[in-house]
Amino acid sequence: MASSVPRELSPRAQEIVAAARELLEEEGADALSMRRLADRLGIRAPSIYKHLPDKRALENAIVSDLFEEVAAAFEAAAAGDDPLAGITDTYRRFAREHPHLFRLMTERPLDRDRLTPGAEERAAAPIVRAAGDPDTARAVWAFAHGMTVLELNGRFPPGADLDAAWRRGLDAFRR
């Protein structure tokens, strides 16, 4: 049977998701197992399955929460003088401050039908507004994502002026 995220998580499921997020953020994706999570919570691993059907559901719940957080951050960033730069700076900062969460959110196909309804769309809306249309928004996101991943992976040469590269890239998208 396919994994899913309940539309509304119980308080205990929310605690489990929060603990999983902390474990992921502290130690990375390899550390996120149901057994490690249960140890952190002081319970037995099978108890987790009373609240979330499987690990994928747990990960989808984390991703849904992250979309909501990123959406709020993008909305705030878009209220500034330069919405495009504000949003992309926020994206870059989030990835640098939370690389394991960023990777969970972006390195595999999304289970869109198993995420909190509307979360992905809410996160995308400020980018679409700032870019002017959905196609330009996708191009901006692809630029920002590519730059971010290359930076996280240490793929730029030492001394490369990444801030200048970001400015130049964003200038190409300005209307």
C-alpha cells in the first residue's frame, strides 16, 4: 500500500515529525531511521507506525512542513524592494543553514499527492509573482537551485565571487 501523510497529524505524530526533523538536521539522511527516531523519542520503533504508516510518510510530513516554512519566508522576502533577490537570497540561506533538510526537500521526485494540499503552490506563488509568469519563475528557480547545489557541493573554484554570479544571473531575469 502507498505511503501517505494524513491531512492533519495527531499531536503525537507532530512530535514524531519534529524529532525526525531534528535528527535529520543534526546528522543527515543516513541517520534518519525509524529505529534511531524511536531511540530519540524513548519508544519502540513499531510505536511510530501507529502514527505514520512508513518512513516515506514521515519524510513527506517533514517536506510538507518545510514547504509551509519556506512559503512564509518567501512571502516575507517578496515584500522587500527587490522581491526576486529577496526570494533567491532566502532560498540560498535556507540551503546553507539547513543542508540536510534542503536535500530531503529537493533531491528526489515529490510525492505531490501525499503532501499537505496547497503547500507547494504557496511556496511557488511568491516566485511566480516576482518573476512575472510561471515559465520565468521556473527558470529563476532552476538558476537559484543550480547555484545553490553547486555551492553546497563545493563545486565552484576557490575564490569564485558567488555573490557576483548571483547578481549577474538575477539581472538576466529582471523585466
